Amino acid sequence: MSTLTFNLKQPPQHAINCSNLTPNQLSGKTTSQIAATLITYGNATVSTSELFEISGIDASHITFKNATPALDYIGANMASGTITVEGDAGAYLGFGMKNGEIHCHGSTQAFAACNMVNGVVRIDGNTGDFLGAGSEGLRKGMRGGTVIVKGNAGDRVGDQMRRGLILIEGNAGDYCGSRMIAGTIGVLGDLGTYTAFNMHRGTLLLKKLPQLHATIQDCGSHTLPFLSLLFKSLAKYDTQFSKFNTQRVQRYVGDAAYKGNGEVLILNA
Amino acid sequence: MLLNGIQIDDTFAEAFNMRGTRVIITAQNHKWAYNAANAMTGFATSVIGCGVEAGIERELSTEETPDGRPGVSILMFAMGSKVLMQQLETRMGQCILTCPTAAAFAGIDSEDKISLGKHLRYFGDGFQTSKLIDGRRYWRIPVMDGEFLTEETTGMVRAIGGGNFLILATSQPAALAAAEVAIEAMKQVPNVIMPFPGGVVRSGSKVGSKYKTMFASTNDAFCPTLKGATNTELSSEIESVMEIVIDGLTFEDIALSMKVGIEAICKLGESSDVKRISAGNYGGKLGPHLFKLHDILNGSQS
């Protein structure tokens, strides 16, 4: 069966909420039912076929073509299958995602992998602020799953993150790992200020030592055996992180201002 | 049945149901992996007095362990899940947590999980941290040599304990030498352990005793010094009997291990001074699994 493809007819004037266009929402539907699926466009509700040219029938693999940053909530709450985004995605990519895989070939706006529970999100370009954070009012961010960003991420990566893995091969902005509850964030590039601000627990795995504020304290150089398990587990993903095989790190712990037990590990590769 | 001049009795070993688990211990090198594993499997010869029966199953290379360090795998068996859990936790805490560079991992998958580091983590006094890697939870407990890494749980499976055979020889050295040859061969079989010292037990027991407080006592029918005093199983030339007890994950594993062990002894031939191979059974009083020696050696397990 051919991949179910949504091809944007023309650049949209308003944001489009794509949360109804997921494998679990569309499986078992006929082409005409899919075309008639209602989606939010700005403040209007329109049928999918008004905005997209639709081809293919296999809803377990969905492709968005000519995608633009106006496409919000791609793969929201999806529980199975794969979504490929050819182009850029809007905000809330993989929002509350339960399982499956999303691959965005371009960049995304803010709140990618927000409230994510499980599955894999790959972003080949850059992503905005609040990657893997919680949505407004929620006290927990991402609760599981894996996010791999090839480019850069904005501020507040993993804000209130509860569990899971975020790997950023580029740079991350300010307040990386802020209020983080648990989980692992890896960054190969540079970081902004106030890394690990109010961090409770969890691990920031960094290649370069960022400027750390006074309540993140140095614990010295160590050999940590769990790193071999972690790097081994990354072998299945196409990421620079799987190339590490060191267990030597400089360990910083904090945020002491929060009586935090989080750690910032600087890899001695 | 005669195998290379050694008589194989038409009898059976009687075994019972147990609960079993496997733990993988790794360390900086095999020396320290063995130090940890030997401590953990120490005083674990028989459930009668030790709670569990445990032993080292085999050595693991760096490619076979989860963290890429040298290791050994341990099998541990108990009569019930509660005892197994208790013993595993105690032994983890006193033998693995304490051993320099040692780490512990689950060695078997099962729906039933028992705690490996789940409760041990509180030793970290709030500084312990967990990592969920590939769906498995690990605990990192800060200790004086660095960090103790342990998986949260390991699997618990239904297993069988008490498979055995007896080596009857004309002298004590001959019986022991044959037992040693059998043990070396049986160590190559996966999924089994021989929990007694060096794999061999010289004080086989029978169920019951003349004393009310004892529920097991010496197997007088196989004691050579009692040949004239009791209803003996021994002929006049037998001067020493050694027993090898096997615990394993399945009936087939134990049967294979018995076959390998008995065949290794029989290969030694008559010059070994081994006269007979028999097995310990207690007339159905002990357990539901019967390992018939002739069937096992003929390859038709029943």
C-alpha cells in the first residue's frame, strides 16, 4: 500500500492544526473519509481536502509534503505508525505522542515533543524553545521517548522533563534542563546561560563546559559505568552520540539552590 | 546397563520444583567478578540450611555482558519466591554492593520480576539516581570506590532442583577423582549449577530421621561403613560414594547435564575403580520429577 500523503496546495495564511491527521486517527478510513476529516485552519474548521492534495491510502505511514511552519500539532497523541515531514513543521510537533516515529526533514517551531510519552522524534533541522517541555500549566514535561535534533535547539530544552532522552547535535539556548525532574539531555554544541537552572534530578550530558551558575557545583572527574550502557543503547539511532565510548566525565551537581540532585556531565572524549 | 565396564543402575533421580533466577555480575576484571560471585554463592549449597542453592553458571566475556566488562553468571534457586527474593536482596547487599568495581544485571527475562537493586538503592541515602535505558531501569548508587551500578530487577522463573547421581567406587580417592571429571564436563552445560562444594556432596541425605527434630538425615543405605549395619545398597567392594546434585532451569537442562557427567565418568573405564552409577530417590516422597538414568543415557528423556 502506498504512503498516505498530504501535500499542501498553497502556503497557508493561518496555522493549521494537524492533530487529526495521525496514523491512529486515520487508520481504517477510506480516501473520501480522510478527505472529509475536519481540521482547524486559523479560527475556521475546514475539511482536509481544502488545504491538502491527498494521495495514497496507507495511514500507518503518513507524509506531509511542502510542509511549512504553519503546520502545528503534527503527530499529536499518535500511538503507532510513522509520520514524515518533508519541509518544516510548526509548533507542538509530536505533542503528547504515545508511540511511533516522527521524522521532520526540516526545522520546527517551539514545543516540539511537548508532553511526549513514548516513541521517537527526529528533527534534521533546528527546533524552537521548550523542546520536550510540558504544555502550559502542566507541572511535568516529556515523560518518555527519544528526541534527536541534528541542528540547534532554542531555550528551555527539557523544561520540567520527567523521563526520556533528548539528544541535540548542535547548540542549545539558555536555561537548558531548567526545572528538570529526571531523564537525560545530551548536547554536543554550545549552551546558553543558566544551564540546569533549578534542576531537581536527571542528567545533562555535554561535550563542552558551559558557563555554570554558582549553585551548580563541581564533583571532579570520574569513570561512570552507566555511560557504557547509555552509549550502547544509542547505537540503533543515527546520531553522533553513539560514537562515544568513553566513561570519563567531569561531574557537576545541582541545582543546589533547589536542593537538586541533577548532574551535568562533561564528556572527556 | 553396562557402559564401558561401569554399571548403570536402573533407577531414577527424584527432583522437585523450585524458583530460580540468574544474575550477571561484572567487574573491572574476572578476578573481581569471581570475588563478588564467590561471595554471593557462598553458603548456598542446600536449601535445607542455606535458604538458597546457588552457583556460578559460567564465565562471561566482555562481549556477553551488558556493560562490556568481564563477568560471570550466577544461578540461584529456592523452594519459594519469597525466600528467593529475601536471599537475593541480602546477598546483593552484602556481597555485590560491597565488592570493589562489581555491578549486577538481570540475567533472565520473565514476567515475574524480583528485586536486584530496587531496595538496595536506599543505601544511597538520597544521592542514588536511576537511569531508564532501553526500557530497563538501572540504579546508580554512590559508593566509596565510585558508583555501584545495578539493574532494578531480574526475572524469576520456575525451575527444578535436586537432579542427582551417585558415583560408587572402590576407594574414596577414586570416587572423588571421577566426580571431579564429571563436574568439569558438566560445567560446560548451560542453565545448570552444581551447588555443593566443588560441585560434589559426600553427605547425601534421606528424608526423615529417628530424631523428631530432624527432617533429613544421612543416607545410610549408601554409607559404606554401615554395610553390615543397615539395609545397604552397596556391594562388598564399594568403599566410597560421592553424589553430584544438579539444579537447573528446565528438566531437559538437568537431564543433559546428568548425561554429560555420567558419560564423562564412564569414559574413564574400569581402571577408574568406579563400579556403579546410581541415583538418589526417595520413593516419591520428595518431588514430581523423575530422571531415569537409562532413559537419559539412551537419549529418550521421560
